[in-house]
Amino acid sequence: MSAPFGRRRLTIGGARRVGAYVVLAAPDPGGPAPEPGQFYMLAAAERWGGGEDERPFLPRAFSVLRATGTDPPTLEFMLEDVGPGTRRLGELVPGDGLWVTGPLGQGFTAPGEGRRALLCGGGVGTAPLAIWQDALLASGREAPALLGFRDGEHAEGAGLLRDARVATDDGSTGHHGPVTDLLVAELDAGTPAIVYACGPPGMLEAVRALCEARAVPAQLALESGMACGFGACFGCVVPTRDGSYVRLCVDGPVLDAELLAGVPAH
Ligand SMILES: Cc1cc2nc3c(=O)[nH]c(=O)nc-3n(C[C@H](O)[C@H](O)[C@H](O)COP(=O)(O)OP(=O)(O)OC[C@H]3O[C@@H](n4cnc5c(N)ncnc54)[C@H](O)[C@@H]3O)c2cc1C
Ligand code: FES
């Protein structure tokens, strides 16, 4: 489902901390329900910029973490403070205004016959996997999740999915090492799988290469700098294996791994 024309002003209904992350919730009476893997461009309605005499920030892209209820659906977003935009969004409290444009882009597609879904994420790449796990479980499929984080505080984000197995860089929670260690064990267990992954570029490239080496299909939710979010600026292009480019905001953010010779670093 694509976004209605223009941006909509929502009102924050909830804001909670989950370890190192903030989860915002906002009822969206004007928008269609998102599909798993789609994203929204978000901007705070007030104080969205460097100051009185400075230009406002561009909206920032966020995967939808979850959409709950129907009348209206409440959108949830998971964010980490990495700069001025995410910091400002992380300050929002119930009653504050939130501009949204979305849902945007192409999301995940269901596993083919006889393949089991394996979800693999890192950091804020957890977000699109939560709504995708909800959809897979609701359709009667299994959806085991493997999630990697830098430390125990970040690993609390794993609680946003059901029964996720965790790896941390510092070994404070779960497996000590990259989440791809857990993925290799699952892939080599022998059951035909399809991997759905989202996370930082290095992790996604490792997932892509592991799957390619084993002829396992994968769908990767990529990130890139996005200025518009709807195909107009070409700021989000990613090179493909055949020498052309795709715009991540309209052709992605979820791409079939076989389209890519590699996952570009930011
Ligand atoms: C489709 C999509 C979905 C996303 N989903 C989420 C999400 O669910 N939760 C979340 O916290 N973040 C998500 N992001 C990343 C988020 O958009 C950026 O972290 C945010 O724009 C940073 O804004 P800022 O002003 O806080 O920091 P900035 O000052 O703009 O950036 C801080 C640092 O992050 C880097 N950066 C900025 N934008 C991006 C980007 N798009 N991708 C990678 N690095 C970037 C910058 O180079 C810089 O090093 C997503 C991005 C995309 C494209
Ligand atoms: S963000 Fe503008 S074309 Fe993709």
C-alpha cells in the first residue's frame, strides 16, 4: 500500500525506553496499514532544526516497527540517538506532534514453498523484523529471529521480537560474537531457508555473502541517506550487480540479495 499524498500530522500517544532505544507510538487515522519492511519519513512538528535562525532538518527515514489495532492503527517506531534528528525525535512525549509521510517503499515477501523463514538483524535493524515476525506468525509460519547488538543495554531491544536468540559484541548477553555466527549454524543445519535481514552494512554484506555461498535466497532491508523518500532526489541510489542502479526508497528498502554484488558501505 502506498502513502497518501502529502504529510500527515500525528500525535504521539506513547514514548518508552527499551534499553538503549526509544520506541514511539502514534495513532495514524489517515494512513493505510503498512506492510512489513516499509518505512516512513518522520519529523517532529516543533523544534525540528538547529535553532530559530537555522533551516529545519529534512525528515528522517524510519522502518515501521509494528502497527497495532485497526481503528485507527497505531504506528510504532524504534530509534537510536545517533545525531540531531534522532535525538529530537527521542525527546518527544505524548501529546507532541509528529509529521509522517508513508508508508513508503517495498517490503518483505513471503517465503517460497518448503522454505522456512530465518530473521537476522542488528541494532535498529531489529525494527522491520518485528512487524515481519508478527505477519509470519499470524500466517501460521515459524519465524525464528537472530539478533546482534553491541552490548547488553542495546540487547534489550531483542525483547521487541518473540523468542529472539541474541549475540553481543562484548559478550554481556547471549553469544559472544557476531550474529552471523548464529546464522551460519542455522544455515548449515540443513533445512531449506530464506533469510530476511536488516542491520548495518557490514552485517548485511556478511549475510549476503554467506547466503550466496550456500545458494540460500535472502531479502535485505538496506539503509542509505534519504532526502525525499519517494523517488525524486536520487540521493538513495544503490549499485546493482548488472551495472545499473536502484533507488532504495522506491525499489527498496528491501531488495533481493541476488540483485547485489555487494552491500555498499554508507
Ligand atoms: C529505510 C530506512 C529505515 C531506517 N530505519 C531506522 C529505524 O527503524 N531506526 C533508526 O534509529 N534509524 C533508522 N534509519 C536510520 C535513520 O534514518 C538515521 O539514523 C537518521 O536519519 C539519522 O538522523 P540524525 O539527524 O539523528 O543523524 P545524522 O547527523 O543525520 O547522522 C548521524 C550519523 O548516522 C549516519 N546516517 C545518517 N542517516 C543514515 C542512514 N539513512 N543510514 C545510515 N547511516 C546514516 C550519518 O552518516 C552520521 O554518521 C533508517 C534509515 C532508512 C534509510
Ligand atoms: S530518497 Fe530521494 S530518490 Fe530516494
